[in-house]
Amino acid sequence: MSQETEALKKDIEQLRRDLGALTEAAKRNSQQKAQAGVDQARAHLDDVRARAELHTEEWGSHIKERPLTSVFAAFGVGILLGKLISR
């Protein structure tokens, strides 16, 4: 009976080590996936930011080229928004 008990203790200890290794592997895997998601989100944000800056520059150049048209367009949009909001 003593040998069986010792064998069982060894098996339980091995099971604990295996479970610990499995837990660590799962933790590393989830951290890697989370980091990959963060990296992908940052890359997407950088892309959106670059496109927004490009569009801002384009609109700025359009406004500088046609200031009077820009003023009238802004006035028209303001009136339209005012009508929509007042409803």
C-alpha cells in the first residue's frame, strides 16, 4: 500500500506541475493575443489619424483657394443645422 501511495503522490505532483505549465501557457497565449489586438488597434488608429490629417489639409487648401465660397457654405450649413435642431 505504501508504494501505491507514493506513486499516487508522485502522480498528483506531476499533475500539479502539468496544470501549472498549462496555466502559464494559457496566460502567455492570452497576453500575446491581447497585445496583437492592441497593436492592430494602434495601427488602425494611426491610419485613421493620417487620413484625417490629409483631409484636413485638403479642406484647408480648398478654404484658402475659395474663401468666399467657404463662408457661404458654412453659412448654409449653419442655417440647415439650425432648422434641423429647432424641430
